[in-house]
Amino acid sequence: MQDYKAILGDIHRDLSSKTNKGQVATYIPELAHIDKNKFGIHLKTIDGFEFGIGDCYTSFSIQSISKVLALSKAIALIGETVWQRVGVEPSGHPFNQLALLEVEKGIPRNPFINSGAIVIADILLSYLKNPKDDFLRYIRDLANDDSIGFNEDVALSEKITGFKNYAAANLLKSFNNLENAVEDVLDFYFYQCSIEMTCSQLNHTFFFLANKGNCLLNKSRLTKTQAKRINALMLSCGFYDEAGEFAFEVGLPGKSGVGGGIVALLPNHFVITTWAPGLNPKGNSLLGMQSLEQFTTKTKLSIF
Ligand code: GLN
């Protein structure tokens, strides 16, 4: 077995000393005051090895990483029907870009750009009895951890400033691609994005996608094919207009969030999570991406 502890220790030490740590997201005011020196990494392998370093037990806002979990719940509820309302192609544009949505008549390119995630939120709102509670229950069950929760201050902060998301939702509504009221869909979406986890909890939550759709307690959550599809989408769309760069540098399916978290995985091998709140100009964690590049280069473990 590789000496993961030594490898992660080296990566953490090397990157902690970097002076350029990127910029914390400020467009959601509650995220603007997060300390950009925070830096954690957590690894869990399929055969049970688990190791975390740095700030891996401090909670952060998972933001867009939640879009993968929402999609997974939507697929579990309505299967392939999801693809009638959202596409599976990379957008090549930032997560909040609106122009394509207008040109392509209200069908978002994929479920990980904001407009696509808002459509998925609409599906969950239609099919879940108590949407927020049921979604949180789903995530707690995946992680086998009832301490995971929403951060209402973050949700509210985004509600007050989320003008572009209101624009996206209104466009979707105008193209008849939202069933529920704009206010209700965005309320759910902002709560979904406000979920907080540590690197360790995030790792446990995503374990099912490295484990053929079976969660930590080995309960089936998705079929093997459904897990394959979600991993494929993370590879092609998980980093917006930097998805190509992430595949090039890291070579794993993954998803980022503007809270500075990244989750990446090698199916049947491991899940690795990072948290470093400073972002690069494309809105992805600067040190997180560098950590993962170093990890797959040093271990020679990637999908390629
Ligand atoms: N809640 C954020 C938004 O809608 C999520 C963006 C992200 O993490 N990339 O803008």
C-alpha cells in the first residue's frame, strides 16, 4: 500500500507555505469573512483506510458540491426523466452564466451550472413531501452522520444577494422549465447550498459514488449505472469552464463549491476531499486543485 499519510503530509506542508492562496468568495456576504488560511484534506479508501490532515474537521459551506447530491436524489426519485429538463454537456462558461440558457430555450446545459441545479431543485420540490427535511435526511443517511445541517445565515445571505439566480429562475420559468414558484425553488436551492460539512463528513457522504452506488452502511442508494452517469458528469462539468483543466491536471471526477471545498474520487478506490477557501479566478479552490494535482501525480492514481 502507498504511504498516503506521508504523501498527504508532504502536500499539506508544501501548499500551506504558499503565499498566493486565492480570493475568498465575497458575492455571498456570509462567506466573505472566512479565513483563507484554513486548509484541510481527507482521504478514505474503499478498503477502509482513512486519514485526514489540517482543518479536515472544521465545517464549511459546501455550496455547489450539494448539486451532485441533489441530482443523485432526483435520479433516485424519477430516473432518466431528469434528462428531459436538463442536458449533459459541459457549458464552457462560468457557473452563473445566463446567455446560453436564453439561446437554448430554457434547457440548461448540465445539472451543475446554477440554472441546471435550479431545475433539479424544482424537481425535488415537486417530489419530496418535506423538501428541506427530506433532503437533509438523505444526506445524513449517506454520511451516516446526523450532525450535518444547514447554515441559515448563509442561506439568508445568498437570498438577499442572489440576483443572478433569480434571473436564471425567472428565465427558466418563462420557458416553462420550472413547475414551482420562483421564490419557493430558490428558497430550497439556497438552503441546499448552505449545507455545512467537514472534509471528513463530505468524504463519507460521497463514498457511495466511489462504491458503485452503495453508501457507507452498504445500502444501495443508486444503481451502478446511475453512479457511473453522475461520475461522468462530475468529470465533464464539475468545474464549469475549468472542467478541462481539472481533468488535465488531476484526472478524476470531482465537484467544487465557492465555499472552497472540492470532492474528487476514483471509482472503486478512494474519495478525497479538500477545503481551502481561497478561490482561483474561475471560482474553484486554488490550493484544493493544486493538492489534488499533486496527489494524483505522486500516487499515480487517476482514471487515466
Ligand atoms: N450558491 C452558489 C450560487 O448559486 C453556488 C455557486 C458555487 O458554489 N459555484 O452562486
